[in-house]
Amino acid sequence: MAPPPLLESLLLAGLALLLAPGVAEGKPHVNHGKFKDGPWTVGHATFYGGRDGSGTTNGGACGFKDELAKDYGALTAAVSPALYSEGAGCGACYEVKGPEEGGGGGGPNKSVVVTATNQAPPPVSGQKGEHFDLTMPAFLQIAEEKAGIVPISYRRYRKNWNDRIALHLHPLIDDDLSNPIRVACVRQGGIRYTITGNKNYNMVMVTNVGGEGDVVALSVKGNKRVKWTPMKRSWGQLWTTEVDLTGESLTYRVMTGDHRKATSWHVMPRDWQFGKTYQATKNF
């Protein structure tokens, strides 16, 4: 029995990609679909820090401190324990919409996109939904300072899981998203890895992650003796392993909350040093 015309066309297209000249050997890439807006959820917002965002970049519960905090700018938020999720929520992006009656810089339903970089106190008694403790620059985009606490709606950008088609692409870009409608977290440059500790206890802070923004799994691989090794979350976005990584060119694989993976091939050279940050050429 002959396959349906549409299926036959897809099979032929896939075969053409596999046989096309110049396409390098690599793992199959799964197109997980396009980003789309998630549903709006009710919550409430307060603010902390100075009007310029000062006092909000000293590390917090995610560990994004000083230079690493600059990746996220002044539009950040501490999120309630449920959204912080023991560090798994660090780096996630939310669109936060202010009260319907307005009261801030842009009138009713003004919104701002923020990155979760800290853990907020639990939801305020008498208020609905989860708690967002915004930096003041973020809060002032949706409400006036005198409001103190305001009802909000918030959402994340989620993936459309339809139309999954396996394609054979170049290994250096085999984790890229095809034809995005809208990227959840827009970052400048590639994913950053800051390594500290010693050869018996390596600590890696992952920052500047695009796409979903959060990191739920991290693995490392060397160019010789170190095989793919899962790392453990210590706290926030600090990951650890007791495997000796010295003397190896290191590759990292990041998995975000939507199960997409990005592989930063040989992001650290063989002579990498503790206390330094290395940036990949790719992001989600």
C-alpha cells in the first residue's frame, strides 16, 4: 500500500536533507515546535531595591551576582517559593501585567517582561496567587510606587509541541529552534559557564540562558577521559561534580524546563582555569 501523498512528501524531504552535500554528521535534531504565549495566571506584586535596581544584584537565591547579574539587567524579580522551585525556576522569564485600572507608567494593563533571579517570601496573606517581588524599575512599569502591592496577571511563553519532525542538522546547531514565533527569554550572546572550586569539587554557575531560561539538568563531557557526566544542583543555578575535569576541553549540555537541550561544544579549552567565565557561541 502506497503512503499518503503528504507523508510521502515529508519522507522525501527528510531523505533529501540527509543526503544533501555539506551537511555534517551529527545527532538527529527534534524540532520541538514553536514558542507561543502561555495562559495568564492571577498573582500579586511588591517591589524591592532602589529606583535604579540597586540592591538586587548581590547574588540572592539564584547566585546571579555582580558581573553575572548584568546578563539580566534591571528588569528582574524574586518569585515565590513555588515558582522558585528549589532553584529550578532561576532564569525563567515572565510577562507581568499590572492592574486593569492602571496607575503606572503606561496606563491600564501595562506589562513588563522580567527574569526570575531570586526567591521571594511566600504569597502575602489576603492576596491571590503567587508573589512577585519586582525590582523597582520593573514595578514602576506596571504601577506607581505608592501602591506598594498590586494585583497582577502573569504568564510564561510555552512551546507548541505539534508537528515534531526529526531533521539531520549540523551538530553545532543541532539544538537550535526552527522558525520561532517568540523566544521566551531573549539573551545577548551564548550561554555562560563560570567554573570555581577545585579538581575534586567543581562548581559551575550557568547564566545567560535563552529560550525557557531555566535550567533543570546539566551534563559535562571532556575531550578524552571524561564521558558524559550529569552534574548535581547545589543551589540556585550552581551545579557541582566531584569528577576531575582538569586538563580536558569541556563540553556542556543544558536542558531547560521544556525539555529542549543546547550543547556548548568545547566551550572551555584544555587550559581552562578556575574562577573564569566561558561563553558559548550558541544559545537557545
